[in-house]
Amino acid sequence: MHGRRFQLPGNQATEPHGTGVRPERAVLVGVEFTGRSAKNRVGLAAARLAASRRVAESEDSDADPHALEEEGAEPGLAPEASFGTDESLAEFRELVGSAGAQVVAELLQRRPRPDPATLVGAGKVEEIAGVAASTEADLVLFDHDLSPTQLRNLEAALPCRVLDRTQLILDIFARHARTREGQLQVELAQLEYMLPRLTGRGKAMSQLGGGIGTRGPGETQLETDRRKIQRRIDQVKIDLESVRRVRRQQRQRRESTPVPTVALVGYTNAGKSTLFNCLTGAHVLQSSRMFATLDPKLRAVDLPSHRKVLLSDTVGFIRNLPHTLVTSFRATLEEVEQAEVLLHVRDAASSYGAEQKEQVEKVLGELDALKKPRIEVLNKIDLLTEHERAGLASRNEVLVSARTGEGMDALLTAIDEALHSDPVIEAELTVPQQEGAVLAAIEAGMVIHSREYEGDLVRLSVSGPASLIGRLRAYRLRPAEAVGEVD
């Protein structure tokens, strides 16, 4: 039931690939408010640039290497630009592509502050209406959240459907959710977002459709009764709790054996799924479309110390990720909360890496996960020039290319060093040669530094997980027997 796609009367279906039906035509509207906050951003960018120039021009060997960092920029590189209007609109364009629509026109509105009635002002609404009519657009998409009043007024003034940024992201989530848990989470987020926006939308809500913004709970007939929606929300929460209970039981079973979890986090389209496949040999979906991964994936990975970890691939974050999604997807993001180490995967080729990092850390803060050990992983280094790579080499990040496999050994070593549970210890073991199962367990789970044969015994110098060595305590040499070794 969840995530199904329906046909809106008068609109064409929106399957973008291989169906022979044209995608929906969309007009994009970007909005820039030039008030105090914008000036503050410009001031911060100017401060970063000035700090960068001071460090670059300084030839004093005693110059403070942290001066640039204190100004807000990352050391070792020129400051990266903050998200501007053009970049925000380009990202929004990618979101629209991920939803399967065709962009037929783009407009930008700059004004000091939002218009309470329409966000963009009456004059701009008339211009948008003209462009939508001339391009035969099926919908107008705003790269900004709309209040219920603004949404109602815009729908009355424009000749097609209107969606804001949050509705678009929710639609993409509905498109990509595959598991029952993911579908329930999407439906909950959609219902909670739509509930205060029902006024004046009864007719639109009553029609079953397949267009962008209508996937998900369209079959629940949202238009007639707020109580019906609230009952559905309550039921979805009950169903989600049931799914979460099963997930907790699965996690408890995992926790009964000391296998720590390492979670991949990062901005959407940073290459997390490609990295996940490279490290695990799995074949989860790799796509340049945003939010291609919604449902968490878990696979075992062997580390250089022969310890095993469970690697978790999670949903990507994005600028202004709707709070309803962070709340609804908390069950999915529990893998982040429970992980011992986070791998923050970043796009090394992005011009806005610093801002993307800031947005990811904002969501991690909402999940109370900022204090967890975190390894910064700069992915896609195959897209960089040698000079750009040299500029990154001195920084405290692991440089990898998930596409080519470069840097994977260094990353696995970094994960090994970051883990604190089930630490690696050294030991001396003596095992009878007839104990084939014990010797096989040592070969599989430990690093063997030396091996000597004494009659029917094998003396081994090893390092391995404390849990495994503890299970083999019967074969450990006592302190008096271990030469130069303290037990």
C-alpha cells in the first residue's frame, strides 16, 4: 500500500525511465532573502577569505597554524564558498531530477524578507503564473518551505499544483522506500506534514494521483476528516513501534556477540553506497540520484587485526533536512546512534564541502551523536588533480576513491585504531596439533606473529580480539612459561 503511485486526473504519469510516458513538467522557483542573515553570511565568507589570505601571505615560520581554523575555515585549503542562491538552486534541480520531473523553467526572487501571503510577493506570483501557463507546467516547486496560508494562496493563484521543498523531499523518500519500515516512516512524515495544510485542499487531496507530491498515503483519503488522519497517524506510530521492537531484538542479538557497528554518514550523493559496496563486496544500489539509499543495510567487514565489524549504510543528509524526516526516520538512524564509530563520508571534489559537513554535523547533533568517534573520509579523490591531492595530504582525513578502491587499506586501518570495544591484545598460546578447530579459529581470527613446533604442541605468538583470546585461555602460557612476556 505504502509508496504506491497513482494518476491525477488531467496529469500524465511520472515514471521517468522506460515507460514511454513523459515526465511531469516543473517550474522551479528559487528564493533569496537579502536581510540581516544574508549579510551575516557574506561577512563570514569575507572573514574566511581574509584569514586565508593572511595565512597564505605570511612567511613567518612562527605563524599560528590554527589561525585560519579559528576564523572558521579549514586548515590546508582555501576557504570553501558557502551555499549561495545559484548553488542552492542547482541542488534543488538535482532533487527535482531525483523525483523524476523535467525542469522547463527556473525563476529567482530576491526580496528583503518573505511575503506572509505568498512568500515571493504578488508581482512575482503573476510572473510565475505566466511562465507556468506558457510552458504547460504540471507543477511549480519552491526551494523554500511554505506556510499553510502561503500554500493555499499560491494554489489559488497558479494554474497547476504547488509543492515546497519539504514536500519534494518527502516525495523522493516515498519513491525510494522499499522496506515496510521505510514506507511507514515516509507515510508518517507525510501525514504529519499534511495535517496542518488540509484547509482548502480537499479537492486535490480527494483525487488519487501518481504525480510528484502525491505518492505515499494518497490512498488514505486525507481530505474529509482530520480525525481520520490523526487516527491513521496513531496507527502508523503503533506499526512503526512494532517494527522497531523487532529491530531492537535483532540489535540485542547482535550485541550478545561483541561485533561493533560502524555507520556511514554524510551528505546525500557523497558516495556512501559506493564505499559500502567497495568495503563489503555487497551490491546495494549505487546512484547519482539523491536519497537513493533509504533503508539501512548491514554487512560484516574484516579489519586488518582480524576483528569483524558491522558496517551500516544510512540515508544521506541534506541542507534543511525536514525535521519531520529526522523524527520519523529516527528508527532508521538508530544505527547511527548505536554505532561505536562514524565514518563521515565527504565529497572531496565538491566546492561546498565545508558547508555540507556543517549540515551533516547539524543532523548528528539532533541525534546526540556528535561526541562519537568520527573518521573524516574524503571520497572521490580520483576526480582531483595531483596538486589538489597534495593540498589534502597534510590534513587529518582519510583519502579514498570508492570507485577505484584507492585508500581502502588506510581506511580499514583507521577503523581498527578507532575501535575501543573488544581491544586487540597480544598473547602467547600453546595448542596441541590435534586441536584442529582451535588452530583454525586462531588462523581465522588473529594475526600470527610467530609459530614454533615443539613435539605435538604448536607455540604461537599472536595478537587478536580480547574476546577470542579470552575464550582460548586454556591454551595461554602462564607468566612463568612466557619468555619476556607479561600475561
